[in-house]
Amino acid sequence: MTDTLITQKAEKWLKSNIDEASRLEITRMMAAEDQSELVDCFYKDLEFGTGGLRGVMGVGSNRMNVYTVGMATQGLANYLLASFPGQEIKVAITHDNRINNTLFAETTANVLTANGIHVLYFRELRPTPMLSFAIRHFGCKSGVMVTASHNPKEYNGYKAYWEDGAQIVAPHDKSIIMEVQKIDSFDKVKWEKNESLITYIEEDFDLIYLNEVKKLSLSPEAILTQKDMPIVFSPIHGASGKMVPAALKVFGFENVHVVKEQAEPDGNFPTVVYPNPEEPEALDMALQLGGNVNAALVLACDPDGDRYAAAILNETGAYELLNGNQAGVILTEYLLSKMQEQGRLTGEHFMVSTIVTTDLIHEIAKAYRTKYYSTLTGFKNIAMVIREKEGKEIYIAGGEESFGFLIGDFVRDKDGVSACALTAEAVAYYRSKGKSLIDVLADIYMKHGFYKEALISVTKKGKDGAEQIQQLMHGFRTARPTHINGIKVVKIVDVQESIEYDVVNNAETPLLLDKSNVLQFYLEDGSKISARPSGTEPKIKYYISVHERLPNREAYRKVEESLNRKIEALKTFFE
């Protein structure tokens, strides 16, 4: 977009019926000598990414504000009315702790009810999985979660859900975008709330959800012997501060310690740099409390409670933070082994994970003769598999490397609440057998190979950054690397072009996955590197996976060090 068009776009906003503070901010940016801020605020419109809107809060078409939220909601309303003519349409809405979240949630409710749509509005903030469950429980056609998940505090977002409780996918996402694009003026948005169309979801709904979570328990007898096991939890100032301790309690755990400094909802996230459980720094306070109370397990959730992290005691008595792949592997092994032990596994059960998640989940599923499906990145794709197999096969669990996991299908998005409860149960079960989770990982690695993964995220901000990311991906496609860090590339998978290229035999075969901007490089030594631009942040991500044989328990740390060296060597190619 040229500077002239950007100026015209900003002037159009000024002429619209916007609030005085927004008007002053646009005027200030237009008068500034450096126009980069104005360009970044207006060079594009916020688009639905991997699940809705997400962006930095502020003024402009490329920012999260009441106007972009209102326009998106009007587009959603128009699509719902066209999709369900003559039917009662209900939409569930909640939010987490972020700045402006109540404002954005109320704006969403106002616009929907102004369009004659019945809104079920959570009285208090609640985690994302409860929004997904509410959609299914109350028979809603859609749902909206106001959150930016684990992004920095400057961000906010708007996750849109469909009637199955999953985030919106094709063709609905593109159709909603088309409807939103038709809203080219704030005057086309119906802003006036119809209070008579709002029903409030009260606290008693918590018990309905917790009852479903409790049904997931596989080892209540082990918890009875370990009910005093110390557990530490931190919601990192987010929406899970009530529900995770409640879930642990209904499972039977009686010695749960919540990090007081991070217990209250706060959109400024004052105790962390990033409210992301993937960042070890975000767990500093929880780990400190864990040491003080001698916790067997330290847990945390991101602000909207869909992702979780776990730290466990290793053989030296120090806490070791599990990465998302390890956490998912432990839950996979626990669930499948217990179900097999109880005679509950049939040939109709299945597991799901994404193409950038560890291959170890697939290996474990094979060992238990359980079906396995691989999907594109994003939990909405896992939910799509659940929906496709519904009534034909039985979903056990699924996950992705970014600390997201879902057990059972009553929720259709990743669920940090149930994942925390089942992880605690797994720790209790293995403790009752005299094993730590490190022992469990070692057993898995000796059987299937020691898999180690790493993620490199390279941030490229603004319009220039987006162009640089495009150029990087284009470069990988037009000048395919033959070697990465001196190791021969033997296969390249291009999900965007739907091809699998066998480098050794110079042969291409079609790929049976929906198109997505992902490239995967398979190396001669068994390593795998996946490259993809983030759908929610200004980043390009490189997922590295390496593996070796683990001959015995004693070699655990030695093999781990060898794998870490492999990863560090591969990182140099991309950093």
C-alpha cells in the first residue's frame, strides 16, 4: 500500500464516528516526521489468522480496538445469519485477563445482540477450554474468546469458534473474512446492545465442566495413595487461577500451592517478561515455591488457560522443565498404557498430533496398536480430525509441540486445565510404582529412540519484516538446500505446493494435506527441520527434531548431550 493510500485510509477513520482519544492519536501520527507508526497501523487490515483476530492494541485498521472488533463481529454476525436462516442463533462469549478484554467482549456482545443474535456471556473471565465446552453444552452456533493467548501484553485477540466448539476453519474462516471485508465503514456495524438477548453464564457452570474433566481420570486409586503429594501451580496472572486448582481438587489432590504473586488476573503481567509457559523465566516464581514446599510437580498455564507447562524433579533433585513434546509424550504413554491395562483399547481408538510435533507420539501409538493421524499446525486442525472421525472412531488425545494437549472430546480446543490434572495423575501413578517421570521418559526412549526437539523463532516486525519472511520462504523453495550444516538433505516436503520431493531418487509425489506455508527438510542422519511463518506473530519458526538410540538408562544424559550438540549445530544454519 502506498503512503498516499495509507494517508487516505487514516483520513477516512478521522471522518468516521470514532472517539476523541482515537482521533487525537491518528492526528498525532499523521503529523509526525517519522511516518512508520502510521504505516504500520494502517498498511493492512487485521485478518483472521489461525483462529481469528490477533494484533497489537491501538488505533488503526491493523490494530486491535473496538472498531476492528466491531467490524469483525458484524462480519461474523452476517455470516451466522446467512448460515442459519430462520434458526435461533446462540453465541457464547468469554475473555481472559488482558487489558481491554472486558471492553472487547462487551463490544462483541453488543454487536451480536444488535443483530438479533442471542449471547451467552460468562459473568467472569474463564479459560478457553470452558468457552469451547460451553458452545457444545448450550448448543451454540458459534463462540468468541477474547484473548491473545501467550503473546506479550501489548497484544490482544479474538478467537472465533464454530458450533462444534472448535476454532473456525475453512470454508467458514474465508467466508467470514469476505463478510468482514464488506464492512468498509463503521456505519455498517450495528452497535446498539439488546440486553434482552444476553444470558449470563454463572459459576455453577464450573461444576458441569469439572465433572467432565473428572471422568478422564484413569488411576483414582493411585491418587488416594498420593493425595498429599505437593503440587505448585501458577496461572501467570491469567484466567486459569480458579479452574486448575479446582480440577486438581476434584481429582483428589489435597496439597496444591498456588503462586500468590501470580494468582490474581492482571493484563500487565507484572512478574514476567512474557506470559508464556514455553519461556522458562515465566516459571521462575513457581519453581521457587516448588523448592520451598518440596513439590513433586510444578504446573503453569498461559493467560487463557489452553496451554500448560510442567516441571518435574530429576535425578539430582533439581526441577527440569518439560518441553511441549516431552509433556505430550508422557501423557500419550500414560493414557495408552493405562487404557491397555484396563482392557479399554480397541482398534477404533486414535491419537492426533501436528506435522511439527515430535514423531514419538506416532511411535508410541503404533506400539499400542492405536491409530494415529497427523495434521497441519494449529489445534483447529486436530479438532477437524475429531469431527471427521466422530461416530466412526474414538478419540483418546492429541497435542502439539507448543504446550497444547487435549484429552477426551467434550472440549474441541487444547485444554490446559484437564492436561494439568492428568499430568498430576500420571506423576502420582508412577510415584506409586517407584518411578519418576524422568524414568518414564528413559523407558520410552529406550524402546523407541531418544527424540529431542528445539524451536528457533526469528522475529521480523512490521511491514518490512513480513516481506523478509516471505523472501526467506521463497528462497528455500527456489534454491532448495542440498545440505544443511554439512548433512545431506534426502527429502523435502512442501505443504504449500502439496509435494513430497525425494532428493535421492529425484522423484516427486503428491502430498495429501491441505495447503499451508510450511517446508520440511529430512536429513540423511534422520534429523528433520520444519520452517513456517507464524500465523499469530511476526516470526518465522524453525522446528528441529533429532534422535538417537538410547542403549540404557545410565546413558540418558550422555545421549541427551549428544542430541543437544546436534541441535546447536543445526541452529547455526538458520539463525
